[in-house]
Amino acid sequence: GAVVSQHPSWVICKSGTSVKIECRSLDFQATTMFWYRQFPKQSLMLMATSNEGSKATYEQGVEKDKFLINHASLTLSTLTVTSAHPEDSSFYICSARVGTYGYTFGSGTRLTVV
Amino acid sequence: GENVEQHPSTLSVQEGDSAVIKCTYSDSASNYFPWYKQELGKRPQLIIDIRSNVGEKKDQRIAVTLNKTAKHFSLHITETQPEDSAVYFCAADDYKLSFGAGTTVTVRA
């Protein structure tokens, strides 16, 4: 149980274009979704926290106008990377809290901007 | 916010020996401490976790200890096997997960 489906698993886009990543909770309602970015050989860095029906909370240093997060329903949260540049190339992964303790993770999206 | 430090960054052990990874955290409000194993390009996999009201937890060859006073927790892997080679992350939960920098464990056959 508690599965988060993340799509796409990988995407290549041209500089200046936008890319949308979706995370869907399949068998539970995700009130809160966390979005992480992971550069090669580095740790997972929290970008933002999204709550269903409200604005996302962004971590310090994360551009909210560049990384648009929408959490319109209890089962869907999306991250849109706008005007992507090569330095945005990274592994993006979503996560949702499950119960009082515990988290489930999406399978991640490898974004390459060329 | 929470700050998690993890050491060492790399660890090489002989098969059959033990591996220990240590983490410290800064926020006393953190109450849940999971450990993850991550393969390249994959999602983190939970290997063991501990809640703040518990001092130690064991699951077969893996154990975690927590010292709330000192704000540190450790992962112990005994009788290491080649398949234990991976990147391991500790994390602390103060309503959101903050991850340590990771430890690359290599088990030499």
C-alpha cells in the first residue's frame, strides 16, 4: 500500500522550455507532498512542500517562479520546471507522508536539459 | 531548520565485517529517524527506522541506535555482504525529512 506513482521517469528537453512532473498517490490521499532534487553523488535536498488546496512552501534558495508546484487534489501533485536550463538537469523525486511515521517515495524523474 | 550531518562519506569494509554510519541532528523536535539505501537512479528504500521514544532497534543484521540527549543516531550493519554495497542516507523528521549527505559503502569480497 501507500504507492506514489511518478511520471515521467526520464525526460529530455531543450533549454528554455518547460517540463511537468506528476506524482499521483494511488491508494491513499496525500495531503502533503514533498519535492526533492538530487544532483549526482549528492543527497536529496528538499525543494518545497505542497499541501492540497494551498500554496506550496519553498525552501530557502529555491525559486518559486521557476519551480511551480500545484497540489490541486489529494491524489495529484505536479512540479513544473519553467524555462529550464542545463543547470536544472537533476533527479527530481516526490514523497508523501504515510501515517504518523513514515514516508513513501515516487520513482523519480531524471531531467536532462540540452 | 533541521541540519543532519552524516559520517563517513565513504566506507570500505571486508565482507563479513561490520559497518557503522553515524549521524547527528540539530532540531530536538525531530522524532523519527529513518535510514535509506539508494541505488543509482532509484528511489530511496527504507531499511530501518527508529522513533524518538526508542533507544535501539534491530532487524536481522541491521540495527539503529538513538541518543536523544546527544542528538545522534547510528546505523550498524553486521556480517556485511557484497549486496550491502550501496549509498546509505540517514534522515531526521521534524514534519519534513532532512537527509544526511550520504555514505557510500563498499563491501570487499
